Amino acid sequence: MNSLCQSVGVFLSFLFTFLIGGMAPNSSILAEEFSVVLHGQEDFPPYFFKEGDSFRGFYSDFFDALSQKMGDHFSFHDVPFTRSLIMFETNQVDIEPGVNPVWRAGEKVQGLYTIPYAQSVDILLFAPGKRIPVSASEDLEGKRIGVIRGYQYPSFTRFFQSGTILRVDMTRESQLLGMLELGRLDQIIINKYLALYLMKQNPDYKDFEVGYEVSSVDIMLRIHPNKAEALPRFNSAIKQLTDSGTIEQIWKKYR
């Protein structure tokens, strides 16, 4: 009888250990679902590409890597820029990626920010043969510059406001590139990695000329305050992915 009791005790101890072990923080039992907003309703390479109802590109791989580290799940919503701000404000989405706090300083819901995971670099891109020497914003006084509506470029703000540099707003990067190709604009401000990727992929853009670096800032995930308890988990996962070189490996796939 004692032997039987000991055997049962060992079995129950093993079972208890197994069950407790199965409740690790990254277990699917504790997995949380986060909704992520992506701007545009069109491809934004190399950050994301739309293929049917699915996405691929940097953010697809990045959130897959986060999911593996955190044990959580992510769903994506592709909407226009202004709509994305409303969705975040009204808590229809949990995460806005690729953001610097300065860009959202005027929003009603500021949000919480993770540690940086990359940099966003904006450049002046010139039409073929239209590049001029530029080392500061004032070198472009009297020029018309294509930009994305709603985007802020601090070094150009006072020139845009005074009208000494004419700001031409477009809703999509594809429109900016089209205006540049057609010669309707001589220069635009655009994300560097998007521009370089498309210049390699599209023969119509191969002769565009890269110029002045307008800005280079850290980018982070903007987390809705209702998900504040998850911020330490995001920071821990991003740090691990950065330290291991995983994020840099993902970037190399799309450069």
C-alpha cells in the first residue's frame, strides 16, 4: 500500500508540474490579441506589401518575431492616414507602428511608446536633372515641394507657414512619385527606404536623384493607454530582437 501511495504521489507531483509548466507567460492560454493599424490602403514597400487579404514585408516579419517572443497575436487594419488617427483615438486599434512621439504631440490621445526599433529617414528626392545643392531648408526658398498631407517636417515648418516654400500636399506616396515622374514637381519629401526600394524595382523611377536628408528620427510602436500593462512585454521583446540582430536581418531582406 505504501508503495502504491508513493507511486500515486509521484504521478500527481509530475502532473502538477506539467500543468504549471504549461502555463508559461508565452502560452497560448495567456495570449492577447492586438490590433495594428497600417496607413494607406496601398503598398508601402519595404514596410508592407498587400497580397490579397494578407501582408508581407518588414512589418509582417517584425510582428511575427514579436509574436514568437511574446506569445501574443496581431491583426492588421489597412486604412487611410487620417482614419488611422481617429481609430487610435477611439480605441478601435491598439497599436500604430512606425511613429515618433513628436509626430503625435497634438493628438487628444497621446499614447504610450515602446523603445525604438528602427529609424525613419526622410529625404528630398529630385526629378532627373533637377537636383540642386541643398544643405539646409532655406536653400529651397521659392521652390514647390511635394509632401504627404498631415505629415510634419519641423525644419520646414516656418517656411511652409510663411509661404517662402510652397507646400504641395498629396495623400499618397505614389502620387508624389507620379508628379515627380511627370515633371509637375521638381522635388518631394519622401521616406528614404521607400524611395530607394521603388527606384530599384521600377524603371520609371531609376533616374530620380537622392538629395538632402530632411530628418532622421527614432521610430517606435505607439500603444493605446488601454494596453499599458503590455508595454513592458513589448519593450522586453524589442530589446531581445534588437540585441540578437533579428531586426537587422529582417531589414536586409527588403533593402
